[in-house]
Amino acid sequence: MLCFLVYFKIKIEQNDINLIDGYVGQGYAIPYQEEVEIIKRVAKIGIILEPVYTGKTFYGMLQQLKVKKYKKVIFIHTGGLFSIFAFNKTLFSSRN
């Protein structure tokens, strides 16, 4: 990420970044239904999220986009894909 910013000469100020931590739900690795639905929906277009970190983050980002007026949003997918296998029944119980 840093290489990308340096190469394209993109300057980011501290007040350009908003950290929001209100989408933990019931706790670590405990997915909530809305999050699971988002994970299933974006999987249909090839974006793989898991319910420990990236699913909660993506869901939170979408909720923030509904209530705030942001001009530019970057979602940094940090990986974590291997944890998706621990949620096989939760995510893949039906093929909807």
C-alpha cells in the first residue's frame, strides 16, 4: 500500500482517515446475520470476505456510506481468508 501511495504521489493527511470500531457485534468471530448476508452477496461477484475481520469491516463500511457523505472510500482487504473454512455451516448452509 505504501509503495502505491509513493509511486502515484498520493498524500494522505491524518484527518483523511476515519477509524470506526462500532461493528464488532457480539464479539470476536461471532458473525451477525446482516454480516453473513453481505458476505454471501459479495461472494457472488468474486469478493471473498470472512466473518472475523473483513466481513465485519465491509458491512460497517456499507453502513457508514448510508449515513455519511464520503467523497472517496478505500476498503483495504487484509486477507484472513483461511478463517472462512471455520464458518462453513454459517456461510454455506444454503446456496442462496
